Amino acid sequence: MELRELISFYHVARVRSVSKAARALELGQPTVTTHLRKLEDEFGITLFDRIKRPIQLTSEGVTLLELVTPVVTSVDALKTQMDYSERRGSFVVGAYPDLVTHHLPSGIQKFREDYPEVRIRLLARSYSPLIQLVRSGEIDLAFCSSPPSDDTTLEFRELFNYNTVLLTPPGHELLHHQPVKLEDIAEYPLILTAPDSQLRQRVEQSFKSRGIAPDVVLALDDTESMKRYVEIGMGVAIGSDFTLHAEDHNRFSVSRLDHLFPGSVIGVCTLKGKFAGQAVRNFIEMMSDQIRGFHAELWS
């Protein structure tokens, strides 16, 4: 005996019609008939008098209906409650400031349209704080680069690749040095990301390994601010290509630094084993579909 057989019996008994019950359950009429036959065979009884129209319950059928009604109605109530919880709730999301500004808004807007009663708290943080917040369980997920390979407490789903680039004012002297070397960059005032960002750590390690001490004049949390200071001539900046957008084309020049720094990825980072409600799972799937496969447009 299976639950679906009891559900089919309950609906046939209520409407006194196999065809009407099949339509209500969105099943084929032969399927519902098979469910009834299996119940009758298992209990060795006849549930319906099929000669009369509409069909009538036998005395055994009446008894079974009384017994299964609390079960089936409880299942229906459970389905309703689960659907209700899917469309309500709250959770906390972390992401790089540039992702929060440029990559997440359209997906979050669509999610809000589909799930208007779900509440989201969105935190803009750099790499190290995001990893720590996921690890401690203070946030439900983060859109960031992959966690350390030796950290077995975190799970990561890759969404797109990105590379490191050099931002300079238009016509800057460094544009004539191709490919650009670290020694060339170190000759100019340098603008970098925040000290706890993954990119900043990679850049500093590269300079240190070559015994170069660049003149870091500014450290900023988001690339939009870096762009502005490059634009007004405060220095050159090392950033990530996923932060570039079409409207930046006339503000500054971009040079690839693929030969100096390895590529990286953006993805969804979660704590392994942490319970994720249906609303969180829906959000991850929707946002992943929105930004998966992003490819930055670069220019000379």
C-alpha cells in the first residue's frame, strides 16, 4: 500500500467519479483505476459499487474513507504549509561590493517579483571577511572567489572566470609597455583593493617575491572608487575584469595582466552541512542562472 493509492481512493470517494478524481489529481484515469485495484487486492475487499451511477462506496469503502481522511487531509495541509514556507522567510547573502553593485541587482529584482514575502539582507564585503562569515554560519551564502583548497568545511559552485587587469588614464605611458611588467607598474603611484581582498594578497605576494616595493597611495574597498581615482590621475590601479562595464570605455584604458597573475573564479560559497531552506535554494538557483558564464568585455 502506498500513499498515492490512498490519495486516489480519497478523491474518488469524495467526488464519486474516477474520471473527475483523475483530472483533479492531474493523473491518467487508468492510473487512478490501478490505484483502486491495488488497494482492493491488498485488503481483499471491494471499495465501490460500480454498477450504480455515480459509483457508491461499499460498507468497507466507507470504513476505509473514515480511516484515511485524517491522513490525506494532513498531507494536503503539509503541502500547503511547505509551499507557504517556500515563499516566506529571510536569509543573509554576502558578496563583493562590485557584484552587489553591478551583477546581483537584476537577479534580486526578479527573485523579489517571484517571492515578494521573502526578506534578504545583503552584505558587501571583501574576500577574507566573506569566507569567515560563511564559515561561522553568520551568512547563508556568499558570491565570491573559491575558498582555500584545504578548507573542507565549505562548498563552492563555480559560476564564471575572471582575470586581473591594469587600469590607467587614457594615453598613459604604461600603454607602450606590452606586455606590462611588475617593474613597470612599480614606477607609478599604485591604487589597490582593500588589504583583506584576495586580489590585494596576490598582488602584494607577487611584488614581494620579486623584491619590489610599489608606492601604494590608495587602498579602496570597491573598484568603482578605484576607477574614479584612476580617472582623475591619482595613479594606476590593479583590478579584476568582471568589474568593467561598457560605460568605462572612455574613462580609462585597460591592459591585460594574465601573464602576471593567474585567473580566478566567482561562484557560490556555502557552509557544508548548514541547513538551507527552500527560499535559499530557490535564490541560489535563480541568481546562478542570472550570472553564470559572465564574460567581461575588454578593450585596449
